[in-house]
Amino acid sequence: FARASRALRPTHPRCGVLTLPALSDIGSASGTSWSRWTYKRESSNSAWNSKVPQIPTWEPVAENQLPPPTRVSPDLVDKLERLALVDFGSKEGVDCLEKAIRFADQLHDINTDGVEPMDSVLEDRELYLRDDMITEGECAEDLLQLAKHTVEEYFVAPPGNIPLPKREERSSMLKHSEF
Amino acid sequence: KSPETFLFFIMIPYTGEFLSMVGVVGLEVHAQIQSTSKLFSGSHVRFLAPPNSLVSHFDASLPGTLPVLNRRCVEAAVLTGLALNCTINRKSLFDRKHYFYADMPAGYQITQQRVPIAVNGMLVYSHFEGRRRNQVVTKSVKIKQIQLEQDSGKSLHDDEQSQTLIDLNRAGVGLMELVMEPEMCCGEEAAAAVRELQLILQALGTCQANMAEGQLRVDANVSVHRPGEPLGVRTEVKNINSVRHLAKAIDYEIQRQMEVLQSAGKVLNETRAFDSKSGNTIPMRDKEGLQDYRFMPEPNLPPLFVYESKASVPAGVDPAQVVVIDRLSAQLPELPSVKRTRLVETYGILQEHSFTLVNEDGLMDYFENVVQTTKAEPRKVIGWVIKELMGNLNSQNLKVSQSPISPCALAELINLAESGHISSSTAKQVFQEMWKAPEKTVGQIVKEQDLWMINDKEELQKICRRIVDSHPEEVNPNCIKALILASETFITQ
């Protein structure tokens, strides 16, 4: 069996990926194959050192430490739907949003005094600057094929932005749609 | 109209209440960066090309594509910032500005809203005042910031078929947005500022600044108020295709707002389009209320660093790969204002003439060429260049490079006039002949038409006597002496 395992995909010593034996090599579907598998894991400890804790270590933040819950008004829902073209659909959708905001409110518990805000984990990397050369383009045909309706190598759009219909009109429109 | 004439204009018809209202103008300029490829992709930047042929997968916002910043665009923004006395931010950030429009397939534009590449600059410009428009007044306007951003595609509206055709060739081209503080008061100031900006950008080579081709787009924010009081509600005027239209649009809008307020109305915070046919601004229907752009940091681009000098480039980074400010400062060419000062100091010409020389493409070189070739004083040459040469070029709508008379030929002509071989009025005539027949030399034309000035005293006396003899009753003998002494040409008939 050991011979079979050596024929497997080689691992990099630093890589934390467990190499799995091919399913056929495990032999008959018996309980012993799995124990053999975990045995392999413990023996090659240097190659497998998970940073993920085995049991949860966090505790939920107490309600009284959180800011007051945010209520999303119907007007705000309407505005968000207009700006992002996302359909909240129903009361459940809005409830889900409010729960998500509540979950994120836990971040307020952290003391960030004197800490610079970070918007990207790549902040310490050099932003790569490209040379000013022509390396792409000339693929009009491929791009136009992606559109259902084109006119003489132009994409077609309706004249100007169509305003999102009001909520009442929308629900009557959707009643007759597939959704 | 200058500021004075504006105030004068409103004093006459309106009541005392509105005597002191003034216009407040702030400009937002979008300058298309002159580069070979686009800001975040490697597709070609070109004005005319088959629709959608200069579009990469990133420009079409296909999923899975990422922006890669073009170094030339960063250098262009830094050069422009340096020329306009800006502070260059060593670290600048990119953001997403979200809004929906068919010519912007991503649904957002990558711009620099929080920390742009350059801030706090100044544009110095001049315009002419006085009845004869020959008094130069120098003004300045603060530049709030210069930021890098993407251009959108082009929409062609087809009202007949009720559709819009989208061409993404322009989508993703690099733009420098220059935001100026609202320190100007009328159309003329704005026009003068934009003209100077055009000259600076063209001298730097960072933007060709041709408004008609959309390389330079100017939007004007206009409001009116009484000095000392808070600023009034402003409107944004778009769709301005030339410097002349800019002045017209601003003046119309200031006038319109004053009239609205005078009739106890309210100025709406809206976007208006300039209609060149009528010279009016009309409200644009497509703008829905106040836009919320939901700015957020661009997650695919880490901060942009530019370095002071080669020494400040961190170890392990190739200096040729990054933008170094010192290197760019050394490349700065002679700016228009410096050119003008140099012309006035070197040649002793008038300030207003230096403006004409620098404004017209190639005219300064032409002028300096003639001055070097001719024996005449620069002050004499400038007259020829500004009046005769430019007069003809303008009437036939030609550029300096298309002039049928070369600097050498003009120098020759001026030499002849200066040395007294032909009179100045004849010289002007010869100039026009040379214009029509550029293959002939100056000497040839003068000889053909027998325009040589007659300096021979005896010959002049002969001519005078002949004329006097044919009109005995009219002539005063003293006149004859005067005639002989004067060196005017007699065109023999």
C-alpha cells in the first residue's frame, strides 16, 4: 500500500494539503481504509499543521454592548433597490438584511483607537505599472457575439435609463412573470 | 463680456436690489490622456476606428478581468500636476463610483475620490481688457485636485428606432479630471483659463486638448449671489464643444439665473445642456434627482506610490518600473507663460503679441526664424507676422505650416523694404503677390511689376516735371521740391 501512496501527486513540504490516496487504492469499502487515512495524517505531522482551531473559540457579544438595532424603512429599501438593482422581494428579504446588519454591529465592540483603516491586504505591495503598449483589442466579433441584439457592430441599449418602476407597479409586473 | 460690462449691463434695466449680483463659476475639466493604450488595459487609444474594435475583455467588463494600471498615464498626471504647481500625493488610492448607464458596462467607474494623485495647484491665465482689448490682466484660479479616472464608451442616440447604439472604443481610456475652485465670475474668464490650460497640456504632451474631438471636456458649475453673501444654488452646464461656446453658455446661464431670482423664483439644482444653435441652456431630462454613487475602495488595486527621487525607491524595486517625480520634473518643457516672457524680453515685442505668437501653432518658430534671417528689428518683423501673415492665414483658414510664404522669403522682403529699395506700401503689395505665386522669388516679382523705388534725383525730377507740365494750373512749385525729397514710389504709367 505504501508503494501506491508514493505514486501519488507529490506534495510541497510547506503545503498544508493532505494528499489523498486514489479511491481505488483504498481497497474495498471497509472501515479500515479511513483509519489508515487518519494514521497517515498523524505520521506526517510536519506536512499537516492546521491553523484552524479544533473547537470554536469566540463568544457572541452581549446585546447591551451593541448599538441600537438598525431598522430598514420601506423608503430605504426602495432607494437601495433603485441604486443597486437588487430585488429584496419581500418582508423576509428585509428581515434577512436587518439580521446581517445586526451581525456586523459586533464590529463596534472592537477598540480601533490609533489604528489606520485598511482597505486592502495588498497595501504593502507595489502596485504593478504596465508599459504603455498595445497588447489587446481587435476582438469585436467575439464581443458582439455575446449580445443578443446588435446593429452594425454596435451594442444596442434602450434610449436613456429606464427608471425602476414603483413598488406597486413592480409587484403587478412580477405577478405575470416566471419568478 | 468683461466683468465690468456685465455689471454695467445689469445696472440699466433692473431695480436697485440686484445691482450687485455677480456670477460664480467653477469648472470641471476632463482631459483625455495622450497615451498609446488605455488606463487599465492594453487596448489602443484612437479617435476614429471601426466600432468596438479597440475593446479588450476588461473594457467590456467581462467577468474575471482585472485592471492593470498604465505607467504612462500616471506620469502624465504627475507632469500635469507639476506644471500646475500641485502637491503630488506620494500615496493615492483608487475608488469605485457606481451608477448605471449603457456606455459603462461595469456599472461603476474606477476613479480617485478619497486621495487623488495631485492636489492644491494653481492655473495662472490672462485675458485682454480695455476698449482695444490690448490691456493684459493676469488672474489665477486654484486647482482643487487632479485625479485619474476611466472614460466611458460612446452612445449614439437613434430616436427613430428608439434605441441607443453603444461603441466601447472609448471605454477605459485614461482621463485626468481637473477640479477648479469656483473663483471665476464670467464666461470670458473661464474661456481664458481653458485656453491657457489647453496650451499647457499641449506643451506637456499629456493631452492634445482639442475640444471638438472630445479630448478636452469642460463642464461649468454656475451660480449667482451678492458678494459677501453665501453662494447661491448652482447648476451644472454640460455639452460644451468649444471655448467660445463655453463663454456663451456661462454668460447665458448667469443671466438666466439672475432673471429667475429677479422675478422672485428659485434656481433649481439641476444639470443643463448647452444648445449651440440657440445659445441657451436647457434642462437635461435623464438625470434623476440627487445621485448616490456609493463610493467604495477599488479592491483590485493596491495604493499607488510615486517616489520623490531614485534614492527614495525602496530596495528590490526596479526604478525604471516606478514613477519618480525628479525624473519627470527634469522632463518638463518650457511652459507657455515662460515662452511669452522670454519673447517679450528677448525681442522687445508687446505682451499682446507674445500671446498671439504662443497661441498659434508654429508661429513662434516662424517669427524667430524670420528675425534671425533678416537685418530688420524684431519690432518691425512682428508687424508683418501678426498683420500680414496671420491676416492671410486666417482669411483662408490655413495653419502656419501651410503658409505659401516661407520665413526666408518674408525675411528677404523685409530686407528690401528696410533698405529702401521698395516702399513699405509696395512691400505689402509684393507680399500679396508672393502669396499668390509662391514659386517666384521676391526679386522676380519686384522686377516683373517694376516696383523698385526710384531714388535717383534726376529721374524723380523728370517725372515730376512731366506731371506738372501736364497740369500747369494746379501745381505749386514748392510741392515739387517736397516730392523730390520724399522717397515715395511713383508707379510709372
